Amino acid sequence: MCCMEIYPLRPYNPGRKIKIKQLSDFFSFFIFHFSLFYRNFAPAFAKQCRREVLFDKQVQHITHNIMYLDSAKKEEIFEKFGQGKTDTGSAESQIALFTHRISHLTEHMKQNRKDHSTERALTGLVGKRRALLNYLKARDITRYRAIVKALGLRK
């Protein structure tokens, strides 16, 4: 079940539509409105459904936070953009690493728009990458053009 539109049962605004993206959201929505009309039956059942929804969200959070940037991935980035696997200090390898982290955080921000701490971290990473790019541009313009072309950055 992907996305459905539901007309809520509230009498004061009957034309309002709500988009529901997950089946668990649909069930919690249904239980809430069901409990408005049948108060004796719904609370225990709704409590159980809420527990299951919270557990599902915790499991999604745990499985989502598997390390996206492990040491093997870092070595791959350093080998591709630096002078070797252990070249962690060159500007090109750091810019490539920042770009990988920025793309991951950008995908996270698309799903979690109100995550202000991640937004702040993302802004800081973009600033650090910009500073390294400015440094590289001032020192060696050919290396700067090569890394911008290799990573597909604008400018």
C-alpha cells in the first residue's frame, strides 16, 4: 500500500483530506476515529496498535542507521581521489569524503525535514568543502578543475 487519501470523520471540517503513507499510520488513524465513536472498545486495542507502531519505527531507525561510511568505503574514496589508501590528508580526498557525507545527509534531510541538528551539520560540511575548494583553487587550478569534474560539482 503506497499512499491513500482519507476523508476524516471529524464533523467540523469534512472536506479535509489526509495523506497516509504507511499501513501503520492508516491503522492508528482508523483506531483514533473509531475510538471517538466507540469509547469502551478502542482504548486497549489502540494502545496495543500504538506499541506495535512505535516498535516498527524503532526497528526502522535501527536498520536505517547501519554505518553508511565504514573504513572500507573511506579507503575506496581515498584510493580513488587521493594518492593511495592511506592518503587521508590531501585536499582532494577530503573534498571527496565531504561530498559523500553531504549526499548521504541530503537524502536524510529529504525524508526528515524538521531535523534541525542534521541540517546544521550539513551546512557545516558544505562550508568546510567550500573552504577546501577555495584553498585548492588558489593553490593549483588544475587540481581544482579535476576534482570538480570528477565529483560533478557545480562551479
